[in-house]
Amino acid sequence: MSTQTLSGGCQCGAVRFRLTGTPGVSSVCYCRMCQKASASQALALVSVGEAAFKWTRGQPAWFQSSNAARRGFCDKCGTPLSYEAPDGLALSVLAFDDPDAVPPTIAYGVEGKRPWCDGIPALPERDTMEDAGAVAFLRTLVSYQHPDHDTEAWPPENRR
């Protein structure tokens, strides 16, 4: 990973952040606490490391998940945003506008990995629009999700 400026935030746009510099280690964690915090089989996190970091819109709410760590999330939409422990702050990789800029390089907490995780890549795959029964419905959807880039204000005034 090279020196860069990366932005990200929650699904609704109420909380946004910016990281400038070289991030630290990017990882996935399969521990049960990270599974519960992300409602997924693993949580991908990247350490802020020595990079400059700031919350640029709003602030996360915090849940003290253990005696040593707390987890930041948007109190409006629930998006998991961060993990803070004595060794520093880490951000949810998938909360970045470009999550591929900070790909995980190591897996932690593998003792908590669900037995079915390794089989996921072998599952049959289907593009969203290949579900013939859902195409008509999907074409009517209007996303209110914050776009994957910084905005001056959110939500837009003309949204209904």
C-alpha cells in the first residue's frame, strides 16, 4: 500500500472519514466478536497506523465490546466503522469508498472461522439481474445510500 488519501463512511452518509498517508496492516478477523459486530463471517479491518486520520462528517457512536476495545458505528444506519484498542484505531475496509485500495493481507481469529467459510468461493454464482423473478422489482429501486465519494452535504435536498 502506498501513501494516499482515502475516504469512506457509513451507508447513510451521516459519518464520514479521511485517512491520509500509508495505512497499517489490513486484515480479516474471524473471531466471534468481529462476526457479531459485522453480522458476517468475518470483519475486514485496516489499521490507521502512522497515517493522519480524521472524522470529516459526524462522529461514530461507540460500543465497548470488551474491557480492552470499543467499536464505532453509525447510530443512524448501523454501519460498522471502526475498532479501537490499545494498539490503535482500525477502520472497516468495506466502509472505504474504494475498499480495494486496502485489501487484507492476513487473517486473524481463525479459531472462530465458521466451517462453511472455505466453501463460499465454490458456491454457484449469479449476477443480481439474472434473478428473473426479481428484475422488475430491482428496476424500481432508488438507492438512498451515500455514494462512494465525498459530498458537501448529505442527503441531497431534492431527495424524497
